[in-house]
Amino acid sequence: MSRKIARATANVVDTAPVTLAGVDTHPGWHVLRTLAQRITTPLLPDDYLHLANPLWSARELRGRILEVRRETQDSATLVIKPGWGFGFDYEAGQYLGIGLLMDGRWRWRSYSLTSSPQRGARTITITVKAMPEGFLSGHLVGGVQPGTIVRLAAPQGNFVLPDPPPPAVLFVTAGSGITPVMSMLRTLVRRNQITDVIHLHSAPTADDVMFGAELEKLAADHDGYRLRLRTTRTEGRLDFDRLDAEVPDWRTRQTWACGPEAMLKTADHAWTAAGIRDHLHLEHFAVSRAAPVGAGGMVTFEKSGKTATADAATSLMEAGEQQGVQMPFGCRMGICQSCVVTLTEGHVRDLRTGAEHEPGTRIQTCISAAAGDCKLDV
């Protein structure tokens, strides 16, 4: 959908400042004064929306962090109020991108929604575990303040719970892998659909179990939900070779598994060996890249007048920045769409899926690589 954007201009009249009683303490006067000052400056329509409400934008999804609730020593739930344009009809198990301005740069990551999708809702939640190598996750858990405005990317993902759910369900989670399943469990409760659910969850210690109290209450309140917690420091990891002892009918259940990559690979092997791989649904937190194909090519940045030779594993964004091209960017991981430019000649390849894009298409430079010589409108 195209939008015509007009700029507003006004003559600036130099007048002495006027002081009104209570203007510095009354929020209404402050808003009026801000509007009066801004209306004398050329603005885009989106700027006027932002003046009225920081969550209103015609260009992007925004949200305000309302609350940060600690779950464990290294994890927290963020309650977010999305702005105009957010759809609350996402599916239980999906994730969204969140962007936070830090040190002058928008940093993006994806986190599973832990709230239950519901039309008419006003807030959503994500639950973040601070990772040693995760600069943004550490800040979201221990540093971000309520009231902070963030950017949001629309919910997505195929690790979802159908409605109605299967008659028999098995959840296998470990660590922060419980986050998408928490959205599923809350959705099952809201829809009164907990009939036969077994949940195997692993964490280093009892104190490391996210949503521990809620899970125990869920098990106490619903006969159809059976929770089995495993503390790996004392009991060791779940042994899929002994799954018959844990869940004798696991072969007949639709299973959703999320956790460390090693656990998921072992589960994949077990379900494949049993000939029921179609019963297993996996969620991988790490972004996987397809194997490089071809030798790359010469990338021409038309507006900049520069060129770069890039191999098939180097993103177009990296190739341009190495040559000093001012490349548009945002999350640098294929979420926010800030890096989209037009491919004018040649072909490029999506580093995640391996799909090729043809001339005339709009491509994301952060997750695209040259598939032969190509030209970009940047």
C-alpha cells in the first residue's frame, strides 16, 4: 500500500517566551507547549502521530514496556503494550522481533511470546533469559526501564499449537525452551482444552525453572496436565532411550519440543528411528543458514559507485560496509526489514533458505548473498 507524504511548513514568528502558571507541573500544558513548538517545524505525518502518542506510527510497529518481572535469577518477563497496527490474533508458540535503541543503534533479537493470543487484549509478554554472550538479553533482563519505547516485528513462526489441539499432547522442554510452550499452556487453559497433556521439563536446579510456581499450580488444578520436572545437576539430562519408562505412549502423542540444540537433535533421531517423525514439532532458537552455493560474484552498489567481490557466504550488507558504502540496517538478522533495497541486475540468494531472488525484487541485504554478479540500488 502506497502512501503520499506531504510536508507541512509554517512561518516562524520570533516572540518572547510566555510563562503560564503551572505549565511545568501540569502534563496537559506541557503537551500543548510541545505541540506549539513542533508545529512551526516541517514534519512528516508520522511525526505528528508520535507527538500525540509515541506508540502511533504509520511506518513501524512500536510498543511500550510496562513492567519487567523477574522469573529466575537470570530471566525476566517483559509486559509490553503494543501500539497501533499490532495483531493480537497471533498463534500460541510464535515469536516476535523486538528492537531497542542502544548506543545509537537499533539492536534486534527474536523472543517467544509467552502470553496467550486473544482478540481485544491490550498487552503481550515475552520472557527473556540473559545469555553470557547476549548484550541485548542482559539489558532486557537487568537494565531496561518501564516506559521504554521499543520497535516490534510482527509475530511469526511455525512452531504453533493447532486449534483444536490433538487429543494427546507431549511437551519436551529444557531451560528457556519452555517459553513458547508457556504460551501454548496458557492458551489451553483459557480455552479449557487441557485434557491429556504430559510435560517433561528440564532445568539445572529447581530455582532455574521459569514459571515454576505457575506450572505447579497448573498441575494441581488440572488433572489433564501432568508435569515432570528434572533437575539436571542431580538427575542428569533426559535420556531419550528411556522414554518408554517416562511416557509409555509417547509414540501416539503429538510432541512439541524446544530447548538446547543437542536435545533437539537427539529427539529428532528418536522420533525418526521410531518412524513417527511427523509427530514431532521442533523449535530451533538459533538461526540456521543454508550451505553456501556457488562462488559469489561482483556486487555493484550503483548509487555509491562502488563494487565489491563477495563469496557466497558473505552478506551483501557486509560486502558493502567493507567498501565504505552507507548501507541501511537495523537488526542485521532478517527481522526488521530496515535493510531492504532493490536488486536491479543479477541474482542473490537468501542465506537462510537458499532461495534465489531475481532482478526487480526487493531484498534484505543482511541475509542475502551474491549468486553471481549483481547490482543493488544503494
